[in-house]
Amino acid sequence: MAEEEQRLDVGCSDRASSAATETAQWAVSPSEDCLSESEYRAADREGTRSTLCKVPSTFTQYKTLLAKDLKAEFRTKDMIVSMGIYAFLVIVVFGVALSFARPGSEFLEVSGGLLWALVVFTSLLGLNRSFSKETENGCLEGLLLAPLDRGVIFLAKATSNLVFLALVEVIAVPLYWVFFSSFAAPADTGWLLVVPLVVGSIGIAGIGTMLSTITAATRGKDVMLALLFVPVIFPLLYACVSATTCALVGGDVFADGFLTSLALGAGYDVIMILASWVLYDFVVN
């Protein structure tokens, strides 16, 4: 009886050992950051199994986190759809408010501000939802427990927010001009408004990601994010509105202020995004 129990124990241990070996080999082989089979066997002979896999590179971590956010959003499309509907409603409200205005070139002087009000309000809705899934499902805590660079988490989340905002802008900005094209036609330089839109969207995504992380676990996070976001983003918003207005009006106004406003906005982006990237480790901890 004792011999049979001993044989059973030996058989179970052999099966467990072979299963563990197969699992380790499967975990090693698919990843480009893991050791090859020969290196694995050498490490197995030397007893250094703790060093089986190499540390993933920073770019690999960035790609993995970005793919996670994009796949999760494109699977449900909650954020993109809600931002698109909100942008359409804001355009309708602007249309009602300006329905009795007289058509003329004076509209071009305020159209840049209205366009950026649309972008800011829409981005606030998306930024409020960007960390909702992470905080609800405990995903953010899991990311912080993983051996990841906190700056990579910031860059991946900011990039995903930029992609979602750009997708909404591709639809909302032409729709805005369809609604208000009867008021005044932009100048020949009107197509250059794409440049301040790109500069402003990068700053909104980067700074907004930082601030949404700060307010993600607070009560009334929607209000708190707006209270922090609008004052911090004001210099960038002012520069982008000025550059957009110069592009739409054209002429001497374009020559005088477009490049200066654009340089101020780009400089603000570089400074604030670098500061957010450096301080992100302190914020999440």
C-alpha cells in the first residue's frame, strides 16, 4: 500500500513538473522580449530561472498600453460617440444663439473663439471618461503595481486621448463650418487653422491627461477637472484662438499674429507636457 502511494506521488510530481515546464516554454516563446529556447535551457541547467525573460523596452510598454486603450475604446465606442453627440449639440446651441446675427466679415473675428469653445467643452467630456474604466475596475492600481515606468503610462494615455479628440474634430470642425458658412466665407488662408488645431489638441491631451489623473479619485471629479483645466489651459487657448482667427481673417491680421501665436502655443505645449511627464510619477503615487 505504501509503495502504491509512493508511485502515485511520484507520478503526480512528474506530471506537475512537465506541465510547469510546458507553461514556462509557452510563456517564453511567443514574446519577442523573452529568451530563446536554447537560452532557456541554459538558464534551466544553471538554475537561474528568475532571469528567464528580459525587461520589456520602453517602446514595447508604450505600444502595449496604447493598444489596450485603443482596443477597449473601439470595442465599445462609448467615449467617441458621447463626444461626437456632445459636439453636435454644442454646434446646435451656437446656431440658435447666432440665428439672428447679421452675416458679415465680423463673424470671422469671433468664429475662432466659438470653434475653440467647442473643442474645449468636447475634450472635457472625453477627459472625464478617460480614467473612469481604470478607476472602476481597478486597472490603474494594477498598472501601478506592474514594473512600468510611470511616464510611459502618461504618454500612452495622452496619445489615446489625442487620437479620440482628433477623430471627433475631423467630424465636428467641418460640421461647424457647414452650419455657419452662410455668415461669412473665410480667407484663402483659412485652411491653415489645421495647424493651431493640431498644436492645441496636443496640449489639451497632454495637460488634460495629467489633470484627469489628479481628479480621477476625487468626489465631483467632473467639476474639479473643469476648475483645474480651464485656468491651466488658458494661455494655450488664447494663443490657439488668436492663431485660428488670424488664419480665418487673413490679410494683414494673418501676417501680424499667426506665427507669433503659433510659436507661443507650441512653446507652451513643450513646457507643460515635459513638466507633466516628469511629475506624473509623483502624481500617481
